[in-house]
Amino acid sequence: MSTNQNSKETSLATRLVCALVASIVTMGVSAQTTAKRPSLVVGIVIEGLNEDYLDLLRHRFGGGGFKLLYDRGVLLENVEYGHGIDPTAATAMIMTGTTPSVNGIVGSTIYDIETKRAVPILRDPQFVGNFTNENYSPQALLVSTISDEVRISEDGLGAVYAIAPEPQTAIILASHAGNSGIWINDVDGKWSTTTFYKDMPAVVSKRNYSMPLSSRLDTLTWHPSLSLDKYIDLPEHKKQYPFTNRFPRNERDRYRMFKASATVNTEITDLAIEYIKSTKIGTRGYTDMLNLAYTVTPYPYSGSDDNRIDTQDAYIKLDHSLEQLFKTIQSGPGLDNTAIFVAGIPATPAAKRDNAKWNIPYGEFSPRKAISLLNMYLIAVHGNGEWVTGYHSGQFYLNQKFIKERSIDLQSIRSEAAEFISRMSGVSRVYTIDDIIAGRIDDADKSLRRNTSLAHAGDIVVTIAPGWEIVEDDSLGGNASNGRVSRLGTQSSPVFIVAPGLHAEIVSTPVDACIIAPTVARILRIRSPNAASMTPLRLR
């Protein structure tokens, strides 16, 4: 065979290979771009969602709730938030695609140096409440969210609504550009919002006046959805006594109790269905968004330390609620026109330690006593004065104004204080804020830097030994549970994503929670939130 003929055959083979590659690439691009842009986006955060419980109860679920998510969506089994993240901060991470150090939401409360108390992080006296005397706005949320970007992408013609039990979750879900974010008032159970939002859907006012929660709460008893033999891995004695959780009229915290229970999920879903039907979202020619918050956390007001049956029932009830929600979407805009992401977020830390009969090592760490001891030490070294102003959420706040007046180097006194605190019983690790900024942190605490906002950070950051109860009180901004039990380790939860053209798959490799927002943005073909720096996942 001649050299010229060989050259021709090589050239032909090369052209064929190039054409085949181009065809494959074109098919791949076509597969990614032919899926139409969803007309409705549904974002759901579920506090306490646990993959182990989902797997345990999979055969107890119906066909249209969690099963639909498994059958039609991508399951990210381990979405990591890092250490020390509460539900408020986790929700902000999901919606912004960035960490508390950037988005500004370090937790549900921050320490107010002036009043020496913990205050809600989104508290804003500039705005009054609607159906409440609470003052909130999203101004402390420093970056844009996926909700903002959905609204901006439609030049304000699309709508963004959010419904949640708690005010700060609702506001983060609605964000800066949303139409409304509503929540259940702790005082009278009314659906409430802030005047920051200008759109109060008529269904909300109607529900408050025609069927207020206050008139129905006596009848909303939470008891098992199934016969007791249907619950899994329960000891025999638990199968003999069904639980009953009530919200009696004479109970001062009845609305807080209700919001922490599985029954609140039904209330959220009922209102969400009314939104979909009355506002026609997803059918108006624009991309609309509806964001919801649910809970499956162990019920904190339960009279029993063993809450397995309550928690299983919470999943089963939520599965039914999701099924009703998805059916309503199917009969409206249609599931084929809808993108859904369901993100588990870490639960609020347990307030009760294990029963003493189990002999698990424990102790009590009292921030009040720690402040007193630290102040006495600094007085002995530097003279009389109020050297420490307070403690909040693992952070000690020094009296910086007083220290500057004494012309003492702030970094030096932080180091002195940290050294003293490290010798206190129950203290596992101690860092100054200077250590955190400089990255002088143990490998186990690497997430501490990204989850610390300098605008709200204390001078000394401590980690309390696992199993120890942190006993706070109101004078230090303690919460209703009057403390919590320290648990270490990275927090992770599952996330489902369902969208047109997306194939079902399970991703077992751990992924960062900050990747969810840019991934959803890619599916919607809109820009990512402005602080989301992670590369979106490429899903099939």
C-alpha cells in the first residue's frame, strides 16, 4: 500500500473519530439543555432529617412522598455543615451557598455587648410585625440567596414565598427580594410576618381570622399514626403504651410545643397547598418559588427519654404531608415543570443529658461561674475592674473598651484569659479569636474559622467536653431549655434534588453544604448567589 493511500486512510479515520466525538458531545450538551426551565421551584429544609431513619422507615412510607424523592431525584447522602451549626445557620448555608463567616448568619442568636444579652440575629427595630409585635428583617443576611436570584432572574415578575414555624427560618428562606416570609407567633399562634415584606397573601389573613390556630389547638393532639406493631426496632414495653402529646389551653408554652411537634408539619403543608391553589404559582409564565420548613427532631417536651416511636411517627406524618404537597403540585404546574430540593439541616442540640443510671461520664459547665473566675483572675493580675462582659454560645467576651482604657494589649490579655480558661473543668479546647483568624487551629476544629463571623465573635472560643451539660441562665441569654449537652463531630444530613431531565442516583461521597445553592442555580439556569464560590455538582 502506498504512503499516499495510508495518509488518506489515516485522514479518513481521524475525521470519523472527530465526527463521532462531536456527535457524543452534541448529544451530551443536548441532554443537558433540552430540559426546560422549571416554572416552579420548591425548596424544603427539614430540621433533624436523618438518612438512617429514612432507610429504616422506607417500607412504611407511601408512594408519593419520600419514595417519590428516591425514585425521581438525586440523593446526596452526606451533606456536611461542619461543627457547631444550628438550624438557622444551616438554612443560611443552604440558601446562600457560603459559610457563616461570609453570609453573617452564625446562629439563631448573637451576643449584644450593650445589653449583655443574647438577641435574635435577624432582629431589626426598623420594621414592625404584621400579626405580631416581633421586629425582624433579613438585613443581617449579608449576601444574596437562591431565592433572591430566582426573583431577580424574572425581573420581579416571579414570586417567592416562604412558610416556616420559626421567624428567622422564614425570613432566610424568603430573603431580601422575596414577596413574603411567614411564621407562627409564639404568643397567640397567628401566622405572622414583618413589614419588610410588602406582600401578605390573602390566604394568610383569612386563615388567621376564619380558622385561627388558637381555636383548633385543643383538638390537634399528636398520637401514633400507625398501630404500635408497625413501628420498627422498639422494645416490647414501648409497644404497649401509645404516646399522646397535647397542647392544652392552660399551658403557657403551648405554641412553642406545637411548633416543635410533628403536627406543625401538617399545618405548614395545609397552608402551602392553599398558596399553590390561590396564587397559581408555577402556572403564570414565570419561574416562581415556594420555600417551606419542617421538623422531625426528637420532641423536646416528651415525658420519656426514649423518643424513638415519636420520631418514627414524625417521619411517617411528614411523608404523608409531602405526598399531599406533591399531589397538589402535580395537579397545578405539574411535577415535570417543577424543581424540588429537600435539605436536611442539623437539629438543635439536645437539652437533656443521658439518664444518670447509664453511668455515662458527664459534668456541668456553668458560664456564669466561668466568667466570675476569669474576672477574679484578671483582677489579680491587672487590678480591679470588669474585665469580662459575658458569655454566649461557646464564646467569652472581654470588656474591650475597659482594656483599651488601661492601655493593655488586647491580644496579650486574650492569650492570658485563654490559658486560664483552658484549666477549667469541662473545657476541651480553647482558642483566641486571633488564633482562629491566623488558622492556628487543631485539625478537628478546621470548620471553626469558616463558621465564625468576626462581626459577632467573642474574644475567647471554647469547646466543652462531650457529654457535659452547658448550664446557662436568662442573664446570659440562655434559651428556653436552660442549657444544652455538648456533642462533637461534623454534622451532616441528606439532600434530595428533583428536577426536569434529572435522573435518579445516589451520591455517597460527602459534599459541602455550600454546594447546594450553586447546583440548584445551574439546574434553573440562573446565576448563583453572589457569595457562592463552589463549583456546582454536575448531575446526570
